[in-house]
Amino acid sequence: MQVFQEELTVETAGRGLIDVTAEVARCVAAARIKAGLCVVFCRHTSASLVIQENADPSVQRDLLAWLERLAPDGRGDPPYSHTAEGPDDMPAHLRSAVTRTSETIPIVGGQLALGTWQGLYLAEHRTHPQRRQLLVHVSGSG
């Protein structure tokens, strides 16, 4: 079995979804693994990963709106006690808790085996720009 790891740094502009599919696919190509698994891990508690539709941007807008309703900024019921970094701090942690900090994608024929309309996104839950680290771990046979 072969193993490959790379850390990606993603600069965000604040809250939103950032498509990281191409960067992760580049890591898979560099690993030269034909069959195996790609695990992507987000090294943060106020950002996460989601596999979502990549064709219609309204899907992403609706997902972000739903997360806003689920964990509104600074208006928790009761109000959030964890506000060390601002009113978006605890909601960012809650949004991360209902999404995922890692995703596992099969590798088939040396490529990510995502569906036709699937993309891998970093979900930035903070309102201000951030620098996020993703650890990409690829393992399998060449």
C-alpha cells in the first residue's frame, strides 16, 4: 500500500463555500494511486467540509441560509455564552458540528470517484477572512 499526504492552505473571504475539488484532485494525481481512498480533514472547529451539488449555485445559497436559521449569529436561545471572538464564534462551532470535519472519497482509476454533480467544499462558518488548513491523505495501490 502506498500513502501520500499533503497539507492545503485555503484563504477564505469569510462565510461561504469554497470549492476545493480541483486542489484535492491535484493531490490524488500527485499520489499516483489508481485505487484507494482520499481522506480530507479540516483542522478547525469553526469550518468544515461538505460534498454538495456543483451545478446549481442556488443549492449552496440555500444550504448557507439553512445553516443561518439553524445557528443564527449572536442570537441563540438562550444567548450563547461563548463569544470570545465575536457574535459569529459559537454559531460557527454549531454549524461545524452539524456538518463534517472530514470526508472520504474513493479513488477509481487514479481519480476522485465523485458523482457527476458533486463537488467538495470547505464551508467557512466565520464572517471574517480566515486561513484554513486541510490535510489530504491518499492511500491505496498504484
